[in-house]
Amino acid sequence: MAEQMRVDEFLSSLLGICHPLEPLDLPLLDAHGATLAEDIYAGDRLVLRANSRIRSTQIGLAASIGLDHLPTRPHPRVVILSAGPDLVEPGRLLKADEEFETNSWLLTTAVREVGAIGYRVHSIPDDEEELLAVIEDQLVRADLIVISGERNDDSFDLITRTLQKMGEISTLDLAIENSGRHNYGQIGPDKTPVVTLPGDPINAYISFELFVRPMIRTMLG
């Protein structure tokens, strides 16, 4: 049964299952767009402050003081997939009751705009066994998994049943008109955070901005 939850309560729950990623010492160009993990000094002078976003000016400054690496919180790896028997890849012919799969394209690019690495899964699972196999295969490269379904959310139960086999999953109805149901929790041996968004692209994007963007920002540090 879906739990009723306010937007702020849901966001708090999501932020509670994601954490800043462990720092990595990255080459300058790879560090671009990540978050600086510690203060950088030139002698006794602070030149780069920890937890700031590494942009082109910071890269240039680091190079000017002789650094070729920076300690960073790496870009979170976010896997995006859609599931449902009526979803069809763009470019193919639609049959009756089918719809073009939109959300994974929308959400993958939105993820990249935040500063994360977005991996779009190119298959569209339409049953529990296939969806389970796809998610398990993606866990090795995921810091966060985002799943959506069909526009009318007919595939929501399919997604929910599959995730419940993989970890502790909560289902809720948000106090937002027409927002659809959401799932969230942690799955797999590393307790990877997962969140499901509504199938309607507009509602999926609203949920992304309200919930997934802050999760990614938390992981960036």
C-alpha cells in the first residue's frame, strides 16, 4: 500500500540514502565539473576552497601553480532506464496502444546537465525477469538508479515487484496533484540508491528537479 508523504518528507528520505562520494585524485581535465574535496594552497595562501565546483577558471588556476591533479568528489554515475511492454524506441513504427519511450532520453540529459555521468540503458524490459536481469547488470556502474515506466503508469507495479526482490523499497503517493506514485530505497549488495519516477514525461521531469537533482548534488558534495 502506498504511503502518503509530503514533498519535503520525501526529499529528506531520499537525501538520507545518498552520500557524498569518496574523493579521487583526478587529472585536471577529468576533474572539470566535479566538486573539490579539500582546500588547495599555494604556499600559505588559500587559492581553491573545498566543496566548490571545479570550473574552467579553477582548472587554469591549478595549472598555474603547477598542479596536474586535483582531489575531487567524482561525478556520480546515474543509470537511467525505462520499463513497460508498451514502450517503443523512437525511430520505430508504433502499433496500437504503444508509445515512444521518452523519459530515459529526457532524464539522461538532465542528469548530465547537473554534473553527473548519465548512462542510458538501451533496452526496454517488459517483464520482471528481464527487468531484474537488466538492473542487476547495471549495479556495477551505478551510484544511483532512476527508473520510470509508461505514460499512464501501467508498468509501475512491474517495476515495484522487481525492486522489492532486490532490497528494501518504499512506495508512496506524493502530496502533489497528478504526481503519480514513486518508489525509493536501496538495492543490491552495495545498497545502491534507487528511485522511480512517474511515467508521464512532464511529471517525471518535475520529480527529477524536485528530488533527483538534490540527490546528485548531495553525491557531488
